[in-house]
Amino acid sequence: MSPLRTGASLEESVSAFKGAESVFAAKQETDFSRLRGLRGNAWTEEQAMKRIVFGISGASGMPLAKAVLQAFCTLPDLEIHGIVSEHAEAVLLAECGETAAFFSDVLHTLYNPADMTAGPASGSWLHDGMIVCPCSMSTLGTIVSGGGQSLLHRAADVTLKEKRPLLLVVRETPLSRIHLRNMLLAEECGATIMPFMPAFYAGENSLEAMMRQFAGRLLDQLKLSHTFASRWKENL
Ligand SMILES: Cc1cc2nc3c(=O)[nH]c(=O)nc-3n(C[C@H](O)[C@H](O)[C@H](O)COP(=O)(O)O)c2cc1C
């Protein structure tokens, strides 16, 4: 059980998030046991349970991250492993008045972003793709540099080296030439640049509906089935 599930104060959550090594050690043990029989050693098309890594960095867009995760949670066969950067926590508080506890409630596992021993730090830990939503310019720049000291950056690096899908929901405006160059470099290295740019032809134009549609487009990129977003010329 995550220490962040209890609706604790920000200070309690942050301290649990960063400091409780024993809790994370126990958590890893739990994760290990959960791997058996799910994704674990299997790497086949028929694999029923899909697994994705969901990184949340400190750009504006926490309501979008929440909406996407809430949509993803309606899929019974999807295991979502989350990494929330330290700066994302501050933005989450500013934009939603919430702590990382919200994310721990909807994730299969919430990792300590400083824990380089966690599964997503290794290419041998299998998954079906990674999303960074929102993706800050700082995280984008770090990913294309091939460096980074956090689990989020390492997991993205691993995803690229293993040639798995990496979707970057970049967010900044206006975009400098550095940002644009970094996006091009990321795309050339195998990432998909997917800013939240809603389409207006789907009928429902509320922000909620557009965020749900966008969640569907992300899943499409990962080739994961869903029915909660409409399609042009299809009756879903
Ligand atoms: C309220 C708030 C909104 C922010 N919005 C953005 C943004 O939209 N895009 C961006 O690149 N950085 C934004 N930042 C700055 C990042 O949080 C900062 O660059 C941070 O170092 C990113 O760290 P991370 O990528 O490791 O999460 C914002 C910061 C705050 C406090």
C-alpha cells in the first residue's frame, strides 16, 4: 500500500514520497510479486495485461494528466506505472490544490523519482510504452541530452534505447528555437511529440471531452484498444 494513498497533508505526502526508503523497499518487493503472472517475463502480442510508464514533469497541465489517467483507468487490462517529478508536485499543488496522493490512487505503482533501482530504470523490465504528460522543456532537454539524474529521465532514455514508444506531451508557449530543436531531436531519436492540440470536429467541445479525446489519441499511438474517444467516420 502506498504511503500516499491516505489523503495526507502535502508535507506528509512529500516526506513519505521522498524519505520512506523502507516503504519503497517493501513496495519493490510487492511489485516484484505482482510481476509474476502479469507482464513479468512475457513479451508476446497476446499478452492480456498491458503496462505503460506514465511520467509527470513540472510543466503546466496537471488537470490534463489527471483527465488522461482517469480515462486510462477505465481500461481493465492496463497497468500504469507512474513517476512524478519533484517539480511536478509543486505545479500539481498550484494547479489542482492536490498532492501526489491523487496519482497514487490511480496508479498501479508510484515510484520515488530518485529511485534508480526501480523497474523502469532497466530495459529488461518490460513495458508497452511511456508517456510524459505534461512534458516540461527541462525534461525534454534532459531526455535529448541522454542524461538526467531522475528515474523519469532514465526511464525515457531506456524507452528510446529499447525502441519502445515514447510520447512527449510537451507544453510551453511561446517555443524558443532551443525548444523546437530539442523536439526535432527527440523525434529523430524515436520519440513522438504530442502536444495537447484538441480537434474541434469530434462534436463535444468541452475541455473535459477534449481531454478525453486526447487520452484516446495517446492510446492509439500505443496501439492500445479503447472505446471512450470518438473517431472520424466511425460510430463509437
Ligand atoms: C506553475 C508552474 C507552471 C510551469 N509551467 C511550465 C510549462 O508549461 N512548461 C515548462 O517547460 N516549464 C514550466 N514550469 C517550469 C518547470 O516546473 C521547471 O522548469 C522545472 O525545473 C521542471 O522540472 P522537471 O522537468 O524535472 O519536472 C512551470 C513551473 C511552475 C511553478
